[in-house]
Amino acid sequence: MRLYNSLTREVDELVPVEPGHVKIYSCGPTVYRDAHLGNLRTFMLADLIRRALELEGLQVTQIMNITDVGHMTDEASPEAVDKMLLAVEDEDLTPLEIAEKYTQAVFDDGAAVGIRPADRYPKATEHISEMVELTGELIDRGHAYVVDSGSVYYDVASFPGYGKLSGNTLENLKPGHRDLETDTRKHHHADFALWKAAGPGRLMKWDSPWGEGFPGWHVECSAMSMKYLGERFDIHTGGTDLRFPHHEDEIAQSEGAVGHPVVSVWVHGGHLRLSGQKIAKSTGNVVMVGDLLERGIDPLSFRWLAFQTQYRNEMDFSWTAMETADQRVKQLRRRMAEWAPATPSLGDAARGFDARFREAVSNDLHLPGAVAVVNELVSSDVPDGQKYALLATWDDLLGLDLEREAKAGWVPTPQIQVLVDERDAARSAKDYEASDRIREQLTEMGLEVMDTSDGTRVRPRP
């Protein structure tokens, strides 16, 4: 597997720290509003990397954080407003209820576009002690200092490598840069908060050695990534907008605390654009999964649309292109139903297609090239059963549910249906522990479990 490494600015061969086992940390959602397709494209990047690695037989551990405290303000603005507070006022819910609501919403939307669950979703609010400990370690090592308010800042001048990811070195950063926090008590205008003293009206706050407050956004990912993946791991993913300051600050924190590089490969996804403008909550220029459903579009078809653009490039969204992608995915499912069943062995031509597909995927996740191979296979004279076998295997990466119509005749047994009904009831009651337990039961029965807008759907696992 070769991936473009934002740190080296080259396509690097992935060499796992632990042979055969790749560890991935993904910056996850900030849960005070629904996710949009731009968010989901970024989350899909980590999903595709994981699927590509597993297609080649590697073990993958993926961690994705849930930011339910910390990144709830425009940190560069002195008039910063707590977005969680605004959501609480709008919806008459507590902060944790807001976080729980939108965490589940992003899980549901992610499932709708075929994003497989990460192995763990640590929440910022459940790891305050780790963030306090890391902040204390940075103070002890001379990388951070406390100001009179009880806030703690990272001293960027203490870290010689600052700027190596984004190019925003201290020589290039000027006072007033839009991504920097304003505070006259900082030693350097680029210093960033590890811990913030709680101000008036602050809803979410905790005790610390420096007084009552809450963690800075950047320290969350350093604390949680190293807690679950160790002091050295393989891949860190996120949107290109996170390179600076978030990921630059994360590198300074993590490496400042342990004294060596932590992440081998930094992978960043490009923005999704609508009408030439970045899709973002802040502009109101958004498209949601629900918008796809309202138009009768299968949300999984968004994957096929996304595959037309290399992940690290900006991608333009249009409804015409979205509808075309939806038609193509549904056409592929119909063809699969015509070609079934799969032939157990492949001929030379089919093996050649398989090698080309895998090479495209391993070459910096070049999905446009993989799509070209799919289209060429469909119109080729490869026997139908071999086409079915190839696409069924490739769908482990594509995630388009291509066997849906071919397996439409399958009916769950009464025992399975009882478990499905129990799981839907548990989800409605927000008993996620019971829901996960039933999912495991169904999976052990050889079934694939899918969360859809109509509830739990199961089918024989491919």
C-alpha cells in the first residue's frame, strides 16, 4: 500500500510498525450538529484505507474520536461562542444529551453511506484525566506554561520542528493569522491552549491542577491516539483543513511528550464543493444523507460518486452527477443478479482484471483507476460467473452492496427475525449495549448487519 504522506509530501510505502498489523487514528466528528456529505467523505477516506488493507489480508485497528468538548468555539476569535451552548438553547437538551444525539446521528449517516464502524470511538469527555496528565507532562518537559487565569499554553518555540506538516513555521506565521487564538498573555502569538480556564456561562468544565476548566481541542487527539494505539502508530487521517493548526499542534504535543515521531503517515482528504464553494456547516452550504433519500437516491451511491475523484483532491458535487452515480450502482446490482452465481475459479483474463484493480487501489488509493477497471470488466467477454466473483470480492472495498438483488430472494428465519426486532427495539430505547450484543449474535450466525433508515437489515455475509 502506497499513500501520499502530507508530512514528506511524497507517496510513501506503508511499512507497519507492527508487521501485518496497521493502526489508524481518524479525526472524528464534532457532535453538536448533523454531519453533511463533506464530513462523510472525510470519514469515508479512513474507511477505504481500512478496506483496502483488509482486502490484502492485513489486520487493521482503527480508532476514531468523538469531540464532545473542546472544539466547540471558533478558537481564533476573542468573541468565541460555545456552539454546544447554542445547541442546548436551540434544543432544550443538556450538553451530554446533545452529544449523544448527534453521535448516534453520525453513526447512522455513516452506516447509510457504507462506512464500517471503527474499533473504538473514544469520547473527549471520557478522557479528561488523560488530557490533564499529558498537559502536566508537557509542562514538566518545558513545552508548556501556565498563565494567571489558570489556562495552560503550549510553547511552540520549544519545539524546533513546528511547522513541518503544514509549512506554517514560526518564521511564516504572523500575528493576527486567522487560525491562531488571541491572548496577550501568550509568550508567542502562535502558542496554543492545552487547557482553558472556564469562563462565565461555561457548561462543560472539570477540575485540574490549574483550576476549573476544559481541554483545548488539539490535546484531545494526542491523548486518545496514544492511549489506544501507543507511542508509535501507522496512519493518521483527517480533512485537509485539519493540517493547520490541529494536526500541526498535535505533532508538537505528541512528539514533545514522548521525544520521538508518533505517526508514520499523515493522510488528508480534499474538500467537497457544491456550486464552487466548500460544503460546510458554517456557510449553510450543505447536503445531508436525508437529502439523498428525499430524492430516491441510495446513499451508498455517494460512494461511487466519490470514487470518481482522487481522495486528496477537491471534489465537486452536483445533483446531476449524483443521480448518474445512483443509476450506475443500481445497474451494477441488476447485472450481478443476471450473472449469479459466482464461478469458484478465475481464468487468466479475470485474474488480469483483479491484478489491475488491486494495483490501482494500492497506488495511493486511486479509486478513479479502480472504477475504470470495474467498467471495463462489465463490458468485457469474461464469463458472467467470473465477473460476479470479481465484483463480489472487490465490493469488500467498494462497499456498494452489489449483491443486493442477487440475494434478494433470501428470507431470514423466524429466529433471526426475532433478533432483528429485538435489536430495533433496543436502538429505539437507546439501549446501545443490548443493540451491540444482538449485532454480535447475528454476526456470529454468518450474517452481515446493516443499519438503515428502515431499521436493522441482515443478509448472508458475502
